[in-house]
Amino acid sequence: MTIAPIETTVLGPIDEIPFGEGRTYAVGPDMIAVFRLRDGSLRAVSAVCPHKGGPLADGQIDNKVVVCPLHLYAWDLATGCSQSGQPPINVYPVRVDDGHIILGD
Amino acid sequence: MTKRLVVIGNGMAGARTVEEILARNGDFTVTMFGDEPYGNYNRIMLSNLLAGVESEEGIYLNDLAWYQDNGITLNAGVRIERIDRFAKMVYATDGTATPYDKLIIATGSSSWTPPIKNIHNPKRGFHQGVFAFRTLDDTRGMIRYARDHERAVVIGGGLLGLEAARGLQNHLSEVTLLHAMGHLMERQLDEKAGHMLQASVENKLGIKVITNAMTTEILGKDRVTGVKLADGTVIPCDVVVIAAGIRPNTQVAADSGLTVERGIVVDDQMRVQDEDDIYSVGECAQHRGNLYGLVAPLWDQAKVLADHITGRDTEAAYTGSKLSTKLKVAGIDVASMGLIAPETDDDEVIIYNEPKKGVYKQLIIREGALVGAILVGDNSKAASLIQSFDRVQALPEERAELLFDIGGPAGEVKPEDMPDDAQVCNCNGVSKGAICGVVNAGCKTVSGVMDKTRAGKGCGTCKPLVQRIVEWAAGGEAEEDPAASWYVPGVPMPKPELMAAIRKYELKSVSAVFEKLVPGGEHDAKSKMGLASLLKMMWADQYIDERDARFINDRVHGNIQKDGTFSVVPQMKGGVTTPAELKRIAEVAERYNVPMVKLTGGQRIDLLGIPKEQLPAIWADLDIPSGYAYAKSFRTVKTCVGSDFCRFGVGDSTALGIAIEERFQGLEGPGKMKLAVTGCPRNCAEAYVKDLGVVAIDGGRWEIYVGGAAGAHIRKGDLLATVGSAEEVIRLTGRFLQYYRENANWLERTYAWVPRVGIEKIRAVVVDDAEGIAEALDAAIEEAVQAYKDPWKERAVPATPGQFRTSLPLTVLPQVPVRS
Ligand code: SRM
Ligand SMILES: Cc1cc2nc3c(=O)[nH]c(=O)nc-3n(C[C@H](O)[C@H](O)[C@H](O)COP(=O)(O)OP(=O)(O)OC[C@H]3O[C@@H](n4cnc5c(N)ncnc54)[C@H](O)[C@@H]3O)c2cc1C
Ligand code: SF4
Ligand code: FES
């Protein structure tokens, strides 16, 4: 598992992300996909699929994994690990504070 | 102490040997060198890759993660040029030196180039347009080049040449096969069989075959324009593929002082002659005077080598292999094993010859055992013959039983009759015993056994046999892969039970289904799309639409492409358009710089490469409803011009097609529904091969065919009914589609569902109302039709915040070319 260090950044209002979906945010040079699980919690991972560059924020999720929309490989949203032998994706700390999405610790 | 094992060659034999060593817990740190810049792939499948029935991803046997997970250092793209057997080092062309304690040479073969004038370009390998057929790079190059050219010549009429010729037909229109000998596959077939094969290849496949053709020269200055034969014949072409044979890669071994004759000479332990620590395996090895060019022997060699090198069984000995081959060309059955002609007067020869059907079978029996067989045009007995041949089994007194199925189920080997070491999967070398072992260890599902043994994961032809063996080994209690009967993987219920539960508890959203019907209430991403489709079908406008349950295509109503952009396919009912509509589409394409405008196979126009954020604006400017080219739903109705214009038309197919599309547009289902209406049995709209196809016949009547396909699977539809009016067609179409929607499994197209249920049953329900549900089906489809809304209307008010926000820019994505 790779928890990547990242500067604390306010990404925007939480309402930007519907339940069960993801949106992409550009943070400096990094593209980060933030998902709002149906249980209300957030997950942040690198936005680019390591397989062939698929946009992970367009993928489908449950409370554990995100499934890339291009070839349907899955990654664990908490650890970033692949379930099918693909390279891992970065995971970032993320939380909600006063209706805003806060990336970083 | 852990020893250093170095393997030269990362092909099928090298990687398999390492797998066998790992399976024996061999205590080695492994370093592999491979000249090709890839992990290990299934070379056999290059034929299928060329033929377009396999993808590049699908042919990898071990991906890079496998090497990592097993602690193997893979030097891909690095060639070894010298071995120092005294210092025990190997030297690579990149200048590195690597020490070993044990060395395995598995350098395989290269394709052999016959001496043909002008075949090479002095500056760079082959002349432009000339290809070998051995590696993934060869195949890629060939596909890329063939795509923009018309005519190919394949030199060599053996297994490889035939597979190359067939594969090339997938990319260009004219293929000629040149063979220097008198008949095709002369090493595996006798003359009669060779001629029979030639007739099939020419008539069924449309490949031109010239035998006794000695190619002497490649014509063309900068690139190939033709080939010339010894008799002066010139065959114009732009692509030449050489499949004239292989030569073992022995240069490195020879240069380093190892014993090399035709191949690297090894003993029964696969150890190189006079060497204690160097082994050789695969096509480069010469064992008891024999070289092998097929994978089956490599698997046996790899096992012996692994037994020996790990000390598991130092007495293990490889004693040679008996060869059998099958041609991998769809529709052309050829199998051969052992002798192709009798050798003594006492050899018993049995021949069956039916030239009209292209069937020829020959068996050679010596002292009651099968020593050779040739099958052309009918491979149904191949598996049992290969088994008799390998095992030297006693043969039935009634010799005809060897050639035909007399009574008993057609062409099936019975698991109980197979010896334990009979090879079931010829691609991955898995025996019946190995499969039974896994079953006995507790894995009783077919998919589980396939994962564990890799049986059935090569070309896939043995899957039915694997299934029968698993069932037999589990003593009739093969666990149904429980999940195999479920509608979606994350909810443990088959479709009828699931639908009953959804109705009982009135579950109207996907999360409600997870929470009520899955133990622990666990959600499952991979099940959401199927559930969303089912609930929408069941509840129509009462369905609670959670947008995250939709696949991205259904969230933004376009098909996601490899670069993360989307495609826009406006509706064009029955394939009919107007100048005004065409102008509008053209203007939009220009205004938005659409990278590609393309006519689809579904008779409409596709605008490809649209960024997500532009979708709403484009839909607004087009102002045409969605063509639903992205969803598991009703797609198109292809039509032909029919009686309005065509001199043969006997029905107004265009009007009927438009009416059907108008009525059922957008209807979601377990799989895509593609229809067609054609104006006479000439079938220009391809109605016989559609999910539902309508054919006008003389006398104002219409035939309705269902369950046809011409995609990954080809099937002519079954005749459901012949009716007297267009209204009747529409009514039965609706009823059939609804019956399919309610009963088919998720992603089960009609071409699988119709044969599964049986056309008689479907006809009884849909046409004759045998179950008294016709009215209910009609009502349900009417409700669904009324619930239709054009999804592209979401352009005005997005359904969710950020619905069309980009998930890009992802510069790492492959770029899609702009064609103008
Ligand atoms: C655009 C089009 C090709 C073209 O340029 O002509 C096309 C494009 C795709 N087809 Fe197709 N098919 C297209 C006509 C066909 C046809 C011909 C037809 O409809 O008459 C067939 C054979 C009929 C059939 O459906 O069986 C066809 C059989 C398939 C299949 C194989 C289905 C099967 O079970 O055999 C797939 C894969 C699948 O469904 O899983 C597929 C999947 C695809 C996908 C959606 C692949 C994907 O999942 O991304 C392609 C989308 C490309 C993109 O990025 O937009 N496409 N595809 C055609 C759109 C027709 C339309 O106007 O709607
Ligand atoms: C198109 C095609 C279809 C086929 N179909 C069938 C079939 O249906 N059934 C069947 O049984 N067989 C089939 N074969 C044959 C089968 O693929 C071979 O028998 C098998 O691949 C041999 O394995 P190998 O490991 O000995 O050689 P390879 O798989 O060729 O592996 C050797 C590897 O060593 C590398 N190498 C060579 N020299 C060096 C060096 N000096 N340093 C580093 N690396 C080196 C090569 O680049 C290569 O990757 C087919 C072959 C082809 C090309
Ligand atoms: S459009 Fe259809 S045939 Fe063409 S590459 Fe895509 S899926 Fe394959
Ligand atoms: S790009 Fe993500 S799975 Fe292929």
C-alpha cells in the first residue's frame, strides 16, 4: 500500500460529488480521483488507471473497490492494491470538514 | 544454500520450466533473460491474434507482476551473446555479466528464411512488406502493414503458413499460399489428405493455393510489388509472409563451446552433453537426435528438468514425445499423429474417403495399436484417437468405431475411460490426473479448477472436456459454481428468485437490493449495472434511479473510448436520414472539430472522440434523440430499401423498420437488441442474423426470425412465426422482447438465450400463448414503451452535480488519431 504524502488542500464543497460516484481534481501536477462512498465516507486515489490510463473517477465503486471503466480491473480504495495483479494506485488521506473536501492530513 | 539460476530465453519453454521449479519449491534466486521486450506470452495464440479472435492482453501467460511476485529478475529485451562455462557467467549485449550456479538455455527457434533473391534489404532486415511469423512484434508489424494493403502471399503451406494465410484474410482481401512441395502439410498429411485440405482451403476460405511453387525472387524496388516463381510466374502482391520452417537458436551455445549438432545436444535429464550445470529445454534442444517444434514435448521436458534440478527426483528421465497436431483454422478440421503412410506390409491401413464433403480419414494400426492417423474435414474423433495413440491402448474390434460415433453421444471422450495422465489441455499441458487432483483437494467448480490448473485457458477448445472431468471427478456432485447461476456476482440468487424477492420486498433501488438480499448488506460494484437494468425493467417509472448504479456510458449517454472521450451516435431510424439532418450533423462535426465521423455497422453516423464536457452542447446542436449505441438496450433496426424502390422488394421493409425502432427505442434489457427488416429473402438488411429479424415474403407476409447473431458468434436465427401484417410483426416483436427481458440472464444475448430455452418453448409462449401470459407481456412492454424518455434531454439540467465534468486531462492516455 502506498499512502502518498500530499499538501493539505481544500478541493471544494462535498456536494460536488454525488453518493457512490467520483470526481477528478487537479492538485498541482497530480490528478486525484475522490469518491464519496454510499456510507458517506471519502476515498482519494490517483486518477489515472495504471493499466492503460483509464479515468478512474468514471469507474463504478462499492464500499471497497473502484472498477476502472475501460477494462474493468478493480483496485482496493483503502489500500490502492489491485485485485488482479496490476500495479497499485496511490491512496491519499481525505476527509470532510464543514461541508468541504479536505485532501491531506 | 540458495543457488543462482539463470535462464536464457523467456519463451514458452523457459517460463514453463521456471514455473515447474517454483512448484517444486526449488531453492533458487532466478534471473531470466529474454530477447523479446515482454513478459511471457502464448506464442501459439499469435495465429488467433492475427485472425482477430484473440486480443494481445489475452495471450499473456505470465505478466510482469508474476515475475515480481515470485522474486524473479526479468531482463526483458536483453539478449545473451556468450556463456563462459568455466567462470560460470553469461554476458549480455548490454554489457552486463551475470554469474550462475545453474544455467538453462531455452532460446527456442527463429523462423527460417529460404534463399530468395531480394528478400533482404541491405539496410534493414527484410525488404519492406516482407514478414516472418514467429514473435508478437512480427505479428503486430504484419497487422499494421496488412491493414493498408490489399494482397498477400504466404510462402509455406505447413501448419504455420495455413494459419498465417487465414489470419491475413482478416486484414486484407486477397491471399495466395505458395507451397514448394506437391501437397499441403506434407509432413503431417498424405497426398490425398493434402489435396482434400487444399480444396477446402480454396473453396471454403477463398485462399488461392499454388503447390510445387518455388519462390525465387521478391519483386519491387522500395517495397514488395510481387513475387516470382521458378517457372517465371509473377504473382503481384504487397505483403509477403514467410512461414517456411524454423531453425533452432543455437548460436550462443555453439559460440560458447557447447555440443551443438542440429540443436543443443541434451541427455534424458535435459542436461547439455558433458556439462554438469547447464541444461537446455524447448525447441533449441536436441534429444536422442530429435528436435521438436510443438509445445506438448516442452511441457514434459520442463517437468523432467525441474525434477532433476531441484533434486525432487534425480532419476526422472525424458524419453521423447509422440507428436500429434491440429490445425487452428476455424471451419477447417485437420488433425494428424504419428505415421502418415504404412511402413510394412503387415501395417493395417483403414481409409474413409468422402471427397464431396471434404472428409478423409486414415488410420494405421500395427500389432493392434494405433501408430498413425490423419483426419481432414471432421475432427470429432481426434481427442479419442490422440489418446489411443499416446497411450498405446487396445483398440476396439469394430475398427469403424475409431472413425465414427456409432451410438453413444457424438464425439465425446468419457472421463472414466481416460487414463490419469491423458493430456486434456494441450495448450497448458494439463492432464486428467492434475484436474482430478485439484477436485479431490476440494475445489469442485469448473471455474475454480480452470484458475488453479490453467486448463482451458489456452485456445479454449478443451473447456467442455474439462467440465465433464470435473463433474465426473466430483462424483456427480460438481458444485455448480454457485455464482455461475446468479444473475449478478454480488447477489446470491438466480434471476427468477431475485425477481421474486425484489417484488416481495418492493425493492426499487440498487442499494435496497444489496441491503435486503445480500448477507451483511455488502454492496458490489460489479453487480450494479445488471441490477439497475433489471430494476428499471421491473419497475419502469417507479424505479429509483441511483446514478452511481449506472456504468459511465449510461451516466453520460455515450460510449467511453480508449482515451476517455465519448462517442455520439444520433438516432437514425431504419438507417433513413434527410439532407437537412445530414447537414446538421456535418455542421456539428465541423463546429466541434470532431476527430472522426464514421458510418457505423448499424446504419447510422458516429461522431467519435467527444470530450465529456462537450456532450450536452453537441446534443443540443444536433437536436436528434440518442441512438443508444452505448447501452445494453434496444439499438437499431437495419432496413433495406424494400418495395418502395427495389425491383425485388415484396414488402415495405423501410417503413416497418422505422415503425419498430420508433416503438421500442431505448428499451433496456439483459443484453443488446439489434433488429433488422429486409424486403425479400435476398436479405440485404441481414435480418437472418439479428436478435430479431423480419423478412418480407411474397404474398404480403412476413417471417420473424429470433436469436440470430453475426458478432463474436455467428448464428442464423430460428423462425418464430410467419404473419400476415406489419401490426402483427410489431405485436410479436414486443412480446418476444419482453419475454427475453424477463427471462434472460444478465449479458445473455438472444443467440444464447433462444437456444437455451428452445424455439418451440418460445413459440408456444409468444405466438400460441400456451402459458396464458401473452397479455401480461403485452402490457409490460407497453408500459416500458410509454416510459421512454430521450436521455439526451438531460443536457438542459444535468442529473447530478458534475455529471459532465471531465475526468481528464490524462495525458498518459493513448491518443486517438484525427482523421479528416
Ligand atoms: C460503432 C460500431 C462499429 C462501427 O464503427 O461500425 C461498434 C462499436 C463497438 N461495438 Fe459493436 N459496433 C457496431 C456494430 C456492431 C455490429 C453490427 C450491427 O449492429 O449490425 C455487431 C454485430 C452484431 C451483434 O451485436 O452481435 C457488433 C458486435 C459487437 C460485440 C459482440 C457482441 C456479441 O455478443 O457477439 C461487442 C462486444 C460486446 O457486446 O460485449 C461490441 C462492442 C462494441 C463497442 C461498444 C466496444 C466497447 O465496449 O467499447 C464498440 C464501441 C466503440 C466506441 O468507442 O464507440 N460490438 N457491433 C458499430 C455501431 C453500430 C450502431 O450504429 O449502433
Ligand atoms: C504462429 C505460431 C503458431 C503456433 N501454433 C502452435 C500450435 O498450435 N501447437 C503447438 O504445439 N505449437 C505451436 N507453435 C510452436 C510453439 O509456439 C513453439 O513450439 C514454442 O513456442 C517453443 O517454445 P520455446 O520456449 O522453445 O521457444 P520460444 O517460445 O520461441 O522462446 C524462446 C525465447 O528465447 C528468446 N531468445 C532467443 N535467443 C536468446 C538470447 N540469446 N538471449 C535472450 N533471449 C533469447 C527468444 O526471443 C524467445 O522469446 C506455434 C508457433 C507459432 C509461431
Ligand atoms: S468497434 Fe467493434 S470490432 Fe471494432 S475494435 Fe471496437 S469492439 Fe472491436
Ligand atoms: S485502463 Fe483501467 S483497466 Fe484498463
